[in-house]
Amino acid sequence: MLDRDGPVPIYKQVADEIRKKIESGELPAGAPVPSEAKLESDYNIARTTARRVAQELREQGMVYTIQGEGTFVGEPGVPRQPRKTPIYQKIAEEIAERIQRGEIAPNRAIPGEKVMMQQYGVAKVTVRQAVALLREQGWVFTVSYRGTYVADPKEWPVNKDR
């Protein structure tokens, strides 16, 4: 439980909780540290506070960060635990499945960035990677200042399940 009125800054309290998880082995070397979005939702803190948590843990030598991939327990070079599929690919797969099932019809908008950030507990850059992948695969197209829409089924990737 965070002491929001006490003398210890919130980011230090959250960093201490994560440090305890690292020291206890709950977060082993190479394991990903919770994302900024996850820290935000779990601890009801601002994104800047969540960012400061990672900075604090890096300064303590507990974690290292790889841009675009996340923050991991240990020193740089410690082998990371393999992720089966990057989160942005999982998000893209889920949206593609919803399109295939007809939950999101052609020429209708897919969920917006903010909705997906909240739904999946990820940063904006991760959502944008997922949408870029969907666009690259032919599932969606983007109209500037309007949104991203489901493409015509003729544009969808060839899939033996359809």
C-alpha cells in the first residue's frame, strides 16, 4: 500500500516494491519489469511517475531498458526471458480475429489508440506498432485525422481459415 501523504516519494515506494520482487526471485534475472502502462494502472500513478520508477531502478543497478522492448531485471547483457510473441503482435492478432469474425465490419473503425492502451495496458508506441502491422498485412487502412478502418475483404491476407 502506498503512503501518498508521507515523506517518501511515490516513485521510490513503487521502485522499492519492485526491488523486493526482484530480491525475492519473483522477478528473476532477464524477466520483464511491468510496463509504464501496467504500473500506472496497478498503482494508480501518472505515466511520468511510472517512468521515474524505471529510472530509479536503473540507477540502483537492478534493471536495464532496451528502447522499444521494455525494462528487464539485471545488468545489460543478461539474457532476457524469451517472449513467445511480442505484445504488439498479440494485439494485432486479436484485432485481425475480430475482423475475421465480423465483429468489426469493413469500412468501420477499429478501436482508437486510447481505448487499446487502456484495454491492453500498453504504451501508445505499442498500439501504433500493432496498427502498423495490421496495415502492413492488409487488414486495415488509415485516413489522416479520421482513424483506422477495416479494409475491403479482398485486401485481407490470404488465410486458409476463411
